[in-house]
Amino acid sequence: IGAGGKRELVVVPAKRAITVADLLRHTSGLTYGYVGGSLVKQGYVDARILEGLRNGGDLVAKLAKLPLSAEPGTAWDYGHSTDVLGVLIERVSSRPLDEFLERRILRPLGMNDTRFFVPKSERARLAAPLPPMRFADVSERPGFAAGGHGLYGTAADYLRFAQMLLNGGALDGVRFLKRETVAAMTTDQLGPLGAQHAPGPGYGFGLGFAVRTGDAEVPGSPGDYYWSGWAGTFFWIDPRERLIGIMMLQAPERGYECWVRMRTAVYGALIR
């Protein structure tokens, strides 16, 4: 609190650099601005980070001007970490992210209807959003493919990706990830941090997914994992039950509520 009782933002140098592990588990300090009311988060809102991006360099340049929400490695804060991972993939592979994903994941997995845009010839297949949500023009390839958002696809494609994970990294006789990699991705990586900085009660976070660590508000099994998309898409995988649930919904405000009802119905229907 500064002079006159107003909040003031005090920025200090970070004690250590952000690691790839921080980006994967969202402990980098890079945040989104739409959850919480801190001065740092308001700064991210004011910066309009995702507007006018031509490439990953533009994104990194914008983020580099903003303070972190916490020291790297000290707090879980869902944010632009995955976007930065996308830029890192581009730099390491020397390919645009959408081209890398298509060559290494989407086409080999048979996810032929998943991409960062919907061609005009396929626009009639796009599910209409519930008001007041409206689509921007998604008929053209975006100038910048972000790691954290923007893919369009079908439930059938999503199922193939989820089945590969449930199988421990393989599908149709082709191995995409080592079993050890999938195990690390789906194991809580937060430890004690999860008590204060987790996605929700009973869940920690692995490398890309919320992972069930205890009693939660939704039915499930120890070790189940999930994540969601902004428009209302949800998926979860329950290894113990060998179960995959996918919900595709174009209604951000109703997504969580519908997902809870769906999970409750699914587990209530299980017969042992």
C-alpha cells in the first residue's frame, strides 16, 4: 500500500530463471489476467497480449515486459506458460507450431479434422455457439498458432488423442510417447504447492493435466486426470476404470456445470 492508501506494484528481480518444467506445470509465474484482481494480473489484461501477434517472437516480447505473478517454482498459476512452450517447440524444431503438430501428432494419430482453423468448405460442420458467445473468423490459417489455445476439432479426433494417453502413449500399434513420459505427465508435480495453488479441491497438477490426489467435488478415481478448453470443452481420463469422457460444448459460462453433471451421470451408471 503506497501513499494515499492506493495499491502500488513493486517489482523485484526473480531469484532464478523459468525452467521447462515450470512451463509444463504452470509454476513459471506467467499468468492470465482474467482470474484474480492483483495489479500484476491487471497488467496482463491491459497489455492485450494475444492481440496483433504475427509470430512467437511478438508474444515473448510482450511477456518480457511484464512482471511475473510469483517467483518461478513457488506457485501454481495457470497462464501463458503453454503459449511459451509452443514458441519453444518452434525454435527447437525450426517449424511453425501448427506444422509441427500436424506432422508429429495430428496426422500420425489420425486426427484429420483437427487444426487451428476451419476451412470455409467445412464451416457448416462447426457447432454453433450459445449466445452471447460469437466466433471470430476462423476460416483462415492464423498468423500465429498459440500453444495454449486455438485448435478446432471433433469429438472423434479428441477420443483418439485421449485413447493414446490411456494406452500409455501408443495407439493402433504406433508409439507416440514413452510410458515413462505419460506417467510423469499424469502424476502430480506440485507436491506441497498443491495445498494452496491447485486447480481445485482434490487435484494437483502434472505436466499438462489436473491430476486427482484426494477427495474432490466431482466423482472419479485416484489418479484420474482432466483439462478443459475455454469454449467449454472438457475431457477426463480415469485409468483405474479404463474410462474416457469427452464433452464438446460452445458455451464458456456453462462448461464446468455441464461437466460436473456429465461426470456424475457417467459414474452413477458404472456397474461392477
